[in-house]
Amino acid sequence: MNPMRFCLKEGNSGKSRFEEITVTVAQGPQVRPGVLTIDPYVPGTSQLPGTGPIIKLSSNETPHGSSPKARQAYRQAADKLDRYPDGSSTVLRNAIGARFGLNPDRIVCGCGSDEILHLLSQAYLGPGDEAIFTEHGFLVYRIVTLAAGATPVIAPETNFRADVDAILAKVTPSTRIVFVANPNNPTGTYLGIDEIRRLHGALPSNVLLVLDAAYAEYVKRNDYEAGIELVATTPNTVMTRTFSKIHGLAGARVGWAYCPAEISQMLNRIRGPFNVTGAGMAAAVAALEDRTYESQSVAHNAEWLPWLEQEMKALGLDVTDSVGNFLLIRFPDTPGRRAAEADAFLQSRRIILRRLENYGIPDGLRMTVGLADENRTVVSALKDFVNGAAADA
């Protein structure tokens, strides 16, 4: 802080003198208070010191990469880098609509589904409002709520699963949005469509239910529905989806939402005019068309997810019943066998899983389903960890 000089007149003499007076002046723009309470999102670790290959299973990425057709479309789009992309994502919205039987006018595309969540909060939340999500829900829900100046409200889960009654118990006259990740990240649990409908039916009509279905393509349970029908038949439900998971386009940042007509109009009022890149849109359209590649990814996950769960349980570890492309593995609170120690041991083997302290699960690691050799390597390493910890006890 710098002193400021003021000219002072002394009585009626007309004489002036300069005197340095230190004053307190606010430096720079003042951020809204809610922003100061946001913990920045920290993605899963992706690098380790030293050299050699890394098995990175920390970010729920598909182990097969993106479709060859999507990569080809992305490369071809490089010839148009000097041109703005279609600001309405018309071709992509039409492709999504054709794939799922949806009205393209009710589809809004974004820079990943994260941007869609930000847009929804910007449009429907403000100071004095509340948004509800579950205690182990996706970290971005808290961020977008606070960024809009609203108050996050956390509903407890039951056995790492969203609890409809617990959510409804948190509803107040100030509630404006309820976020439900279905399936949930990082637990892998889900709510069946009957429970989702019960939740929606008990919410006030002015409360927006946001169904985050980022992992929908992996779910093969008869009682699961991503949310399309509920959006089509109600005025206060939005379903968000992403190309980052099953389609392997995490680096391209493409997401979308299916909305009631009025909500799609509101989101289009506030989104950026060119919020999805041309290359990202081209890759997404090609990925939607490559049904064979998508089916192979689903089949791989269906084979290895239960295998991993069985192997982890055989090691004495606690594993949630997941329907995504990842597992929540929980470790005992025993010296030498804790999650943090398991993580350090795995990293010494150049294996990266996801620590979950910031999700409120300090005893857990999240493992993405990898390639066959990667899955076997992780199980072998954890077997050495568990056996070594037991021998040291």
C-alpha cells in the first residue's frame, strides 16, 4: 500500500502545505464472497516422476481411446482451423437427435457436460437460492452452485447410494436445482427409474431436476433409464451427457443436454456463441456413427468390471457394486493398509488410481477399468500390497 499526498490549506492565510497521509484503499476488483469458498477442481493425477510407462486409471477414460473414425474426422477438421465453428452446433445436434430420437431444438451442446452444468446454474441459481446434491456427488455441482452465488446443500447417501428420501428432506422454499449423477461418480451406484420418478414427483414444480448421465452407455440394468423420457414429458427435468467417456473424446471437450424447450432457449441465451470447437463437433458426429466401436467398449467393460470386483473382494477389500466403468475400492483403517499407503505403493509400481479425500472418502481409491493387461497388473500389485502389509503386521 502506497502513501498518498494531499494539499492542505491552513486557515484563512491561503498558505498550502503538502502532507503525506497513509490511507487504506481497496486494491483491485472485489470478488463475490461465494467464489472465495470454492475449492478448485483437481483432476486425477496423470504424471509420475521418473521414466517408464505409466498405467493411468485415475480419470474414468476409456482404455481403448477414441474411435478411428472420430480421430480421422478430427484430423480433417484441422483444414478449417481458420474458420469459426457452427455456433449452433447444428450438425451435431441433428446427429444426436437422430441417434436417440430427440428433437434437435431441445438439445444444447457445450464444452463438455461441465459447461452445461455451469450454464444451468447461471440461468437458474442466484444469491439466496439453494442447490441439492448428494454427499459423494460429482465435485463440479458444488463449484457451479457457489459460482452462481447460491448455497450448496448436501443430502446424505445410504451405503454410497443416493437416497431419495434424504434428498427430499433437504428441499426448502429456496431450493431451485437438484443434481443427481446417475450413475454416480465416484461410487458407481445408481437409482432405478422408479426412484427417479418418485424423486421428481415429490419436487415442487419450480425445482429443476438435473440428471447427469455421463456414464449411461455402460449401464445394462433393466431398471435404469438415463432420463430421456422424463425430460420429454416434464417441464423441469434436464439430462446431461458427455462424449468424454464411452466415446473417448475427453480431450475434445464435447457434452450435451436434452431439455424442455423453454430451458434450451434460456441456455442458448447465455452460452458462448462458439462454445464447441469445429474439430470436437466433427469427432463427436463420427463417434456417434461408429456403433461397432462403442459396442466393443461396452462389451469390454461388461467383461472386466465384474472380474475386477471379484478379484478385489478376494483380496479382502471392500468394493461397491458399480454400473459405470470404474470401481470404488475401500481400504481398512489399519496402519500399513490404508488407502493413502496403497496409493503410494501403486505409484511406486507406476500405477495411478484416484485418491478420494476431496469426495469425502479418505479410505477409498477409484479405479477405472483398463485394458486386460492393465487390470491384471493392478490386481497383482494390490495383492503384493495386501500380502506385504499382512506380513508386516
